[in-house]
Amino acid sequence: MMERSIWVGFDKREAASFAVTCHSVRRRLTERIPVRGLVLDKLRKEGLYSRPSELRRVNDTFVTWDLISDAPQSTDHANLRFLTPLIAQRGWALFMDGDMLALTDLAEVFNDLDPAKAVYCVKHVQVPTYQTKMDRQVQTIYSRKNWSSFSIYNCESAANRALTVELINTLPGRDLHRFCWLDDDLIGELDPAWNYLIGHTKNVTKPRVVHFTDGTPDMPGYENIEYANEWREELSSWAD
């Protein structure tokens, strides 16, 4: 069996959400799979991440602007996530956004993966109709939106060798998020229940991972969204 690891994107502005994501994953795992965070400051110090950014005022709020993409990024791990297979190095490495809630054992998502594939994800068809999300952050529209938010990389795939530190630090984010270094037939598909986008995913009766992509229940305006009570219960469980 190939090694397995789980990596969660960390944003210092969303520490509670990161805690919920990690806690919900760890306490449901039935196998010993490491769960680690991807932290911007740490990876910058290690020389793995050097994309330039700046704060800009947009729509009466300040946003982090990725200069290479010439576009806003709503989280610290917007493009950091693509370092996952380089850091993990071996086996299957799952990256997940730091605004998720696991409702089941994530060991199961690694079952029956085809080693001929370079990456697996839920192939969402999502076109947001609003301009802001997540505490007034700018909503960015790009091809294959949210595909990379829950993605399992085959670290031993020859095709993923094209995903270098240089590529991650020089390509526009919109290209990275569509897995531009891969042919389409190398992108495997997961069941939509593994990345249930609140307010967007349809025809899923039993989500396995809930994704608060527009905003978490501790943000104004999102207090009563779907699965908000479960999110708060998870946060309380983590704090106990």
C-alpha cells in the first residue's frame, strides 16, 4: 500500500476554522495517517514559497493581491497548496482547504485510487454569481473553480514532476488551479460527497466532507448556514 498523508491549508485569519478542519479529520480517522498544516510563513522561510503579494484596498476592504496572477487571493494557502506533493514526497497526499468539516473517516477516500492517475478531485461545475465571500473577500472566478480545494496527489506520478517549486512560484494561480501541468486523462474524479460546497453542490444527500467555501459560521452573515451547528459543535469539542 502506498503511503498516505493529509495536509490542511492554514490562514492566520481563520485559526478557528483550521482547528475545526484538523480536529474533525483526526478524531474520525480509523488508521494512522498524519495530518499536518501548510503554513505560509514557514514555507517562505524554507525557501519553497516566494510568490510576491501586497495588500490592496478593494470594495472598501483590504485584500491580499497576488502580483503574478494580478488577482486577489482569499487565503494564505490559495497557491501554497500546490507544494503538497513536493513536501509529502511519497505516496498519496491529500490537500484540503482550512474551511472544511469532515463528517466521516478520511482513510476511506484513499481506497481504490488508480496509481495511473496524477491527482484526484471533485470536478465541480461552479460559476459564482456574487462578487464577495468570506468576510468581504473578493470572489475570483476561474476555470475548474474549487477542484484543487480537496485534491489527492500521487507523489510518485512522473507527470507531477513537472510541478516544480519554480512553476508554483511563477505561474498565475488560475493556471495552477486547473492543474495545467497535467493532461486531462490524468485527473481522476472523486464522488461529490467528498467536497460538498455549501450553497452550490446539488443532489448529494449524505456529504462526507462539508466545505464552507463562501464563509464559515463564525463570520457575519454565515451564522445560520447549512451545517453551522455541526461546525460549532466540532469547535467546542476541540476546545474541551
